[in-house]
Amino acid sequence: MKKRILAALLSSAMVVTLLAGCGSSADTAADANAGSSDSAATESTAAAGTKVGVSMPTKDLQRWNQDGANMEAELKAAGFEVDLQYASNDVQTQVSQVENMISSGANVLVIAAIEGSSLGEALDMAKEANIPVIAYDRLIMNSDAVSYYATFDNYKVGTVQGTYVKDTLDLDNAAGPFNIEFTAGDPGDNNAGFFFNGAYDVLKPYIESGKLNVVSGQKTFEEVATPTWATETAQSRAENILSSYYADGTNIDVWLCSNDSTALGVENALAANYNGTYPIITGQDCDIENTKNMIAGKQSMSVFKDTRTLASQVVKMVGQILNGQTVDVNDTTTYDNGFKVVPSFLCEPVFADANNYKEILIDSGYYTEDQLK
Ligand code: BGC
């Protein structure tokens, strides 16, 4: 195993130059945070037979299909062989798939974990075989096998959502009080806490002063979390809240949802169980269904995380690792996985709503106009 890896590492010293990403290899953190994807971006050719294993959590959610497809296309364009697998949101399936990638000769692994802490055996195997692991979008927890982390600035995703609510309600000036509910993500996903905390930190002063009233009283992450980010789970919790706290005609002004799959559940629940003034609803990912809802006025905003940008950054990291080059990172303090602070590259999330979606989603080629009809 070691010989094979060494051979691959040596031959991939021929991997030429850099790949496009959130920023160039010479970028400062500030440049990279500006999301520059063009300067100094070049191509890469991989040594023949250099293989990258890409493990994605599920095909059920649009974003992971896009992430997987973008990674595969970019890696292939750079000359790598790609072993792309989706794990049906089943942890054991993901573990087996990663183990198979290792035994069939992957030189680098890129893993978007279903559950950050549950990849133990597969990671031990990767470490044993000296295979570098890049945590993709979600941090892999409690392991020293993870070499790098590439994601979007997860806390910032939450602050963009919270700031949108603050500005739209003009919380500093309006008399209020306004009613709000929260729906957060999967407790097994390290990102979920960052999203929730980012939003909550912006809104906390107004909750404490009484200008924002959490009518259900559910305001800790544990109370508002949605296991596996499931739309149905978010929907049934929203239905319970609506029937328990809003059936008497109380208006809900804001439903702060951490992402689009949970926002969809809340939107379904509202459609069937609520007749009051339609609330502000936040989201994340700009999934097609949610973007259509934004256009139709059923969701106020989403946070756009361009999966092409993240894929480019990761492909660049793969090339740098295999070339023995310095790997671009722009954050070395935030992402402690319980074992170490994992050097990270954070791409910049972008605010999206019904006013700018054409520019950021259609003009950029992310969606066609037809897909949003
Ligand atoms: C991702 C989000 C996504 C969520 C559900 C998170 O880890 O960062 O973009 O909406 O998982 O799949």
C-alpha cells in the first residue's frame, strides 16, 4: 500500500500548476474572502492513475448532487481519476464506501460526512495508508486523520440570515414586538450549530429586550434542531408549533430556518395550517424548489453557496497536496474537531432573494431560467 502511495505521490509531482478556487495560491485571506476565483487561476494535469475518492452524503438533496457533479467534472478536467459515491444518508454505507475507495487505490479522499463523528474505522484505515483526507463542507470530528477542511463560512451564513431579519423588520427602530420561531439543522452536522449561532447572535439582543418574542419558547439549538435536515421533520415540528401557539390567530412575523430543506418543511406547514400575515422565512442553498418559492413570495431569502466555487477550491487543494505544495488555507483557528484545529479554507456565502436571483443564479450559469419555472 505504502509503495503504491509513494509512487503516486512521486508521479503526481508532475501535477502541473494550480486550479481555480475561491482564491489563488498567493491570495491573502482577505482576497480569498472576496471570493476571487479568477486571478492566477490556471489548470492542472494529474499524473496518470492518480485517483481521488469523493464521498457525498446523499442524492436526496439537490446541493449534494451538484457538489458531486462539480467535483467529478473538475477533477476529471484536471486529469484525475474519480471514484464518486453517494451514501443515502446512511452512516454505515458511507463507511463502507470510503473503505472501498481506500482499498481500490484512492490517493486522496474528499469526504462530506453524514455524521461528523461516525467515520472512525474508515478514517483509521486512511491514516494507516497515509492517505490525506479533505473534509468537504462538513467538518469530520474527533479524528486526527483529517488533513484539511474546505467549506463556506458557516457562522457567516447564520449572520447573513439574522441580519436580514434585523434589517427587514428594522429592529433598531420599529416598535415591535414581533413573533419569531427557529428551525435549525442536524445535531450530527457540525455546521448546524454554526448556522444557528450566527443567526441567534444577531437576534439575541432583541430577544432579550422583548422586541422579538419566541412564542413557543423554543430557542436553544437542541430544541429547534432537525435530525438529518429532513423536510418532513421540520414540517411536523412546524405543524405542532402552529397548532399549539398560533391557532388562536396569533401572527408569526419570522421563521428563521437554517437551510432550504427545513424552510420547505416550514413553508408546507404554513400553507396548510396558517392564515395570518405571511412571515419572513430564511433559508440556505438556493435549491430550485426554494428559489421558486422566493420568486413566488413564499420564502424571503436564501444564502447562496456556489458549489462550483467550493469544488474548485477542493480540486486546487488536491493538486497542492499531491504536489507537496503549500496548501491554501485562510482560517487556522475556528474549526476544532475535538482532536485538532483543522486548517480550513472558507469560501464566502452570498445573500440571495427575489431581487438578485437572476444575476447570481441565472447570469452566472448556475441555473437556466427554465429550471426556475
Ligand atoms: C450544508 C448545507 C445543507 C445542509 C443539509 C449542511 O452541512 O452546509 O448547505 O443545507 O448540510 O444538507
